[in-house]
Amino acid sequence: MVACWRYLRSSRRVLGFVFVASVIWLLLDMAALRLSIGDATSHLMAAKVIRDRELVATRKEKVTQLMDESVANQVIRDRELVGTRQEKVTQLMDESVANQDQDFDEEDEKSNPQPVKLYRLRKKGGKAGNDQQVQPKLVVNKPANLSLDHTPLLETFLVKKDSIALNRPDFKDTIIEFVKTAGNTSIQEFKEELPVKERPINQIEDVPAQGPPNTSSTKEETPIGAMLTNDSKIVHVKDSGSIKAGVHQVLSLDMTASPRDPNGVGQFGQAVVVPSEQDAQVKKRWNEGYFNVYLSEQIPVDRAIPDTRPKICASNVVHDDLPSTSVIFCFVDEVWSTLLRSVHSVLNRSPPHLLKEIILVDDFSQKAYLKDQLDKYMADLPKVRVIHLKERQGLIRARMAGAAVAEGEVLTFLDSHVECNVGWLEPLLERIYVDRGKVACPVIEVISDEDLSYKLVDNFQRGIFNWPLVFGWKALSDEYVKKNYLTAADPIRCPVMAGGLFSIDKTYFYELGAYDPGLEVWGGENMEISFKVWMCGGEIEIIPCSRVGHIFRGQNPYTFPKDRRKTVERNLARVAEVWLDEYKDLFYGHGYHHLLDSDVMDVGDLSQQVKLRERLHCKSFKWYLDNVYPELEAPLVKAEGLVFNQGLRRCLGMQDGVLFFDKCNLTHQSQHFNYTWLQQVRQQQRCLEHSFKQSSLSVEPCNRTRSAQRWLHKSSKSKLPEHLIVETGSKLACLEAAPKFRILRLAPCNADNPFQQWQFTHYHAE
């Protein structure tokens, strides 16, 4: 101890010792702290594990308890439901039934007027008095007015209350009569429990109910495929497969299946070669109908033709209660043999119960054989009547005359030089039956104008139009057919129908306003009714299982009261003004600029047609393009964007009616122009106008009728496609950017002058 004290006497040594001792103490303290923390953590984890286990056990116990309660409640509810159903069945049982283990005898049956008796049978068990209840059994005492097929339906109702059974009208009467006599349930209570089955409504048109003129038949009050609401509005109904009417296979009716003369000329639609020595006769009579009239008169009026339908069509089914139709032929100076062949083909190949009548409308023909001779011939045929118009009306108004007297539920318009094929009618009426807003067209096959042979056509053809409203046929692409899984028998949506052959619900025809009465003679009526149908809620379809042959003639054999070209142009202009909206400029811009001049063409009063479109709540023509005919190219302008001058390397601008040149900039709206279908260089509502006589330019409010605002540019007819050309008669002048003053002027056209060459940013069409 003394030695230690001596050693520590020095202060340095004391400090060193204290330091070492402190370090050692600190290390020992840290080790002890770590051991304490580890022990506490272990205790906490152990406690947490215990709490988690207790929580899981508690939750499992609660879940088990809830499941047991749910199962028990479900069992109770099921038992209560079964008991309720059994109680209801028991209440419906006949009070006059004898003991439960005994059958009724004949005397009981005769004395009990109730049509239905229920019996609950008991099956005895092993012990006496221990009865076991079995499934209730239905015994039917069939009254005289209840057919045998009602028995399973009645049993279904009493056990399941099946809604299909209840909607059999004759069956429902039987059920109600039974409940009246049962005595345990009031008839009002029973009626309230009856399930109501309605046809689904997929489309509702807010259209006032309207029928054809001079008709008072009550059949038109609620047309096929529609319901009449309390406010007298027609509700269009599209079937979704809920109709449970009877169906049958399409009738392949053909009275000429075994022709009287199998070797007759042109029989079975075969081609006929006229001997060369008769060529003079053929040429002499060709102009009577613009087809081989000489050969036509040698072919039987009821000849057989080949069944060209797809094979699947013969096995298709249609509803039993299809609507009846009036077939309307309108003609003027039609060839005798083709008119008769048209009528006989309808009579021979149409189900008689569906063919209400055939109406022949003679549009003031001049041929003698179309007067008394025609009347006498048709008088011997069933369901045919002839109407002779007192003056020439044209096809459109002649059809309206026939429709006005038609008595069928459906109007079927046919040309007067056709031959209807086997099974042609029922598929058309079927489409109208399931939706009265559909207009059904047959596949129009070809009867050769030279050899009168019958030729089938492509199954996937449809009617289309190109600008300026020119009708044509176009086959669906293979891609479209595959994408839509079309079969040879599926209906084909048709943007525009040919117009000569179609079926339409009569009431719907008049709801649409029929044909525009302002249309004259012929031309454009197919466009007008096609746009009207599609844009006002209907659909046009070509039905491949309906086939009608048609003689396509090179030209019309009849004359027009006025100039033919002007008549057609006027009709098309009326259609464009009423139905094309802003797209009517495409019609005028494709060669009909002259129709904008009221001195050249007066399209007549359009106010009634405009009001009709408003009343029908019709959609826009843009909707038609987007949804019905998206394949049609219809840009609203021919070109748009900046107008660049090749010589100045600058762009044209306009601000407050003042023209100038500036560095090209797409963000400057003052440099944006349109080149329209009416050949205007336009910015908003102002157009560049020229004065050819004064060689001056100005900016004026746009006017569709002013020829001074028209500039020829990028035309395939022009040898100067880059120029903006003013055309007045045989004289030409071009828009030029003067390089010195940077102003616009008119100058003689020069193909090599870059200051006369202009370029728009985007071109949509030539």
C-alpha cells in the first residue's frame, strides 16, 4: 500500500490512473446496459406474441360464432319460405276434395265445376299413423276450352308461377277463372302478383302518330313493332329476342317450279341467242324499252328462274304473324311482257296470306295496250288493281298515289321490269316485324338487257354514293366481312338504297313525311329517303335472303316533262339544302356551282322539309358520316393553313380586311386561310374577291353565289396547278405578288413566274 502511494505521489501518475479507471468503468457500464436492453426487448417480444395469439383466437371465435348464426338464420329463412310456399299451395287446394288418402271418383268430378284440382298424397311409413308428406302432385281436369298443351303450363304456374306461361292470353284466362272459384285468394290480389312481360325498348322516337291521308283503319293506331303511349307518341320498339310468337321455315313457294313448257324460250333464266336473221327485228324494237323487247315477248310471263339464295336461307325461320304488304308498281309506257312478268312473279312466289294486294299505278302512259287491254288482263288475276293517273306525275308522285290507297301494313315498291325470286317476300317482312324502323331492300340481281338471262350478284354488295350525290354499288371488303363475322345470309347495313325496290312500314313511311313532294319526276328521291331514314332514327338494310332480278337499262325510255338534266339537278339541290348541313358545299363544289345562282335554278320552298326535320329530331349529316358511312371522304375544305408565295418566300396575311405579306408563322391566326369547295380563298367570314375588268382585288364578306370570289387552284383540268386563277370565259388571269411593293395584283398567267405560284400548308382534296 505504501509502495502504491509512493508511486502515485506524482500528479501525472494520479491523473493517468484516474483516466484508466474511468475508461474501464465506462466499458463495464456499457456492457451492463446492453445486457439490460436485450433482456427488456425479449420480454416485450414475448408479450406481443402472446397478445397476437390471444387476438387471433378471439377473432376466430367471433367468425365461427357469426357463421353459425348466419347458417342458422338461413336455415330458418329457408324453412319459413318452404312453409309459406306449402301453405300457399295448400290454400289453393280444392275444399271439396275427399280424404287425403283417397282419390276422387267420377261423381265428385262431375259435380265439381272447378277446372283444376290439387291433391296432396301421403305415403304411409313403417308405423301406423306415421305419415310422410311427398311432393305435391297436380291433377288436371281439362275443360272444353283448354287445349292439351295447357296442362304442363298450368302445372308450371301453380308450382313456379312461370312468367312465360302467364303471358299466354288464353292460358291466363284459365288461371284467373281458377282463382275466382278457388275462393282463398282475391282476384285483385292474384292479378297484382302476375308478372308483366314487356318487349324491351331500345330506341324511342319522339314522333307524333301520323298515318297516310284518307285512311280511317284502326289497324294503324298501334303499328307493328311499336307501342302507342298516353300522349299519342309513337314508341319504336326493337326486338331483342323476347318475342315468343310462333315461327316457321321460310316458304319456298314457286308456282312455276314445274313449268308448263320446260323447253320454253328463256325458261329457268337461261340466256337466249337470237338468230342473226332476226337482228333487224331486235334493233327495230330496242328503243321501246332500251332492252331486247323482241326477245322478251317470246319468253313466258311466268317463267321459272333459278333459286340464287345462299343455301342457309332455305332453312331460316320467320315469325308466323308477319305483317301483310301492298306491292306497288309504278310505270309509264312499260313494255307489256316485262310488266306482266313482274306481276306474275309476285303472285307466283309470294305467300298469299302476306300479299294484301298488287297496285299498278299507270303514270299517264300513251301506249294503247296499257289502257283497256291492261285492265281486262289484270281483272282475271287475284288481288291486282290498276290506277290510271289523269296527267303525268313522275315516279315519285306516282308512288305516293299508290301508297295513299294501299291497305297493307307494309309498302313494297318494285320497278315494273323485275322478276321476284323464290322466298323473296318473307325475309323483308321479317326485318320490319322485329323493328318497324327498318327499311328492307332485296338483293337486286341482273336480268341481262340483251339475252334476258338471270344472273346472280356478289352477296356482299351495298349501295353507296360519291360526290356529287352519285349512287353506286360497292362490295364490302374482306376485312370488314371477317371483322363483323358476316355470313352469306346476314343483313347488310346500306348507307344509300338504290330506291327502286324496298319495303317499309306504311305508318313509318308517313311519319317520315313520305317522299319530299317538291321532288319532280325522277332522280334524287333515293338519296332523300335514305338520309331521312338514317338521320331520323331508322336503318336501311339489304337482305341477302331476298332476291329480285332487275333489267338494268342504258337510259330511260320515257321523257321528262322538263329538261331531264335540270330536273335531276334541281332534285339533288333540294336534298343537299335540307339534309347535308355544311357539307352541301361539297355537293356544289363538285361541278354544281351554277345551281347556286337563283336565276339559273329555283329549288322551290324548303320550309316544310326543314320543319319536318326539326319535328323528327333528326341527327346531323356529320353524325351520318361518322356512324353510317365513315368510308366516305368528306373534308369540309379542299386546303387550309398558310398561303406561301414561292417568289417572295413570304406568307399572305390579312388583318382587319387588309392584305399583307409577312414572315411565315403558323401561330399567327392572321396567316390562316381556307381554300373551300366553292373555290374561295377565305379567312373566317371574309373572302378574297377579284374584279377581272379592273384588274383589282378586295376583301369582301363571303358570298356562296358570287363568281368573283372563285379561284381555280390545284385543278386536274388546269395546266397551272400552282397558280390561283381567275377564269372569265376564255380569258385567264393569275394572282401575283408584286416583288417590288409586296402587294397583290392580277396579271397575265405565266407558268414560269414564281411570284404567281402559291402553296397551302395542307391539301385535303384536288
